[in-house]
Amino acid sequence: MGKALGRIWRIIAWLAPMHQLRVAAHRKCGVEIGKGVFIGANVMIDSEHPEYVEIRDYVAIGPGAMIMAHGGASKLHQRMGLFSQPPQKIVIEKGAWIAAGAIILPGVTVGKGAIVAAGAVVSRDVPPMTMVVGNPARVVQKLETADIDD
């Protein structure tokens, strides 16, 4: 997809009044999104490398969350060799909940049924059926529930 068309779809995703339109627009940008996914208002999904983001079935992403598959160093830092990080895949497993304002950084897998609390900054994998909070995010609770059907 061309840059201009990609920007248009990202603007639509950002401004869409209904979550179904936001999901459809992010899919058009190249994000792999499963069924039954909710994406809240003002969610930012990596605009440079959306193909590195995979959101599985029944995930909920709260308003203002950010999912970044690459680091964004300035051109000066890149030219000086001070920062060089290629994009890395992000996977949000089935049934996970990313709360409002959370930030998911490159290379992270959020496990099945996990909860990322509001405002958490996730730089490492989140185990399935756990809740993480804070900056940097840390596990605070193991979630006990009946089995989740695959």
C-alpha cells in the first residue's frame, strides 16, 4: 500500500466513531486482526510497520493505547549509530485486554487472556492469564478462571 493511502486509512482509524470501522481501517493498513476485536478511540498502532502487529481473536484495546513495533530514534541518532533497532513483531493473544493508555513496545507477546492495566508500559512478554501494571510493567496477579476455549 502506498504511503498516502496508508495515511488516509490511519486517519480513518483514528477518527472513526465506531470500533468496527477502526478495526476495518487498521486491517486495511496491514495489521493482522482476528474476529471479535474491539479497538477503542485514539488507539495508535505502528504506522511505519503495521505488518509486524498481530491481534488475535476477542482482544479488547482501550482508548489511547499505543502499540509500537519499532523504535523511533531521530535521524541524527541513527546516522551516528547510537540507536539502531529493527522492527519486531508484536502479538496480542486471544482474549487479552489492553486497557486505556497502555503502551506495548517492540517484540512483546501479550499472553492469552492477560490484562495490561491502564497506563502500563510493556517492554517484556506478558504471561497468559496474568495482570501487569506500571512502568515498566510487572506481574501483580495471576488470573484464575475456567479454561478459555480455543
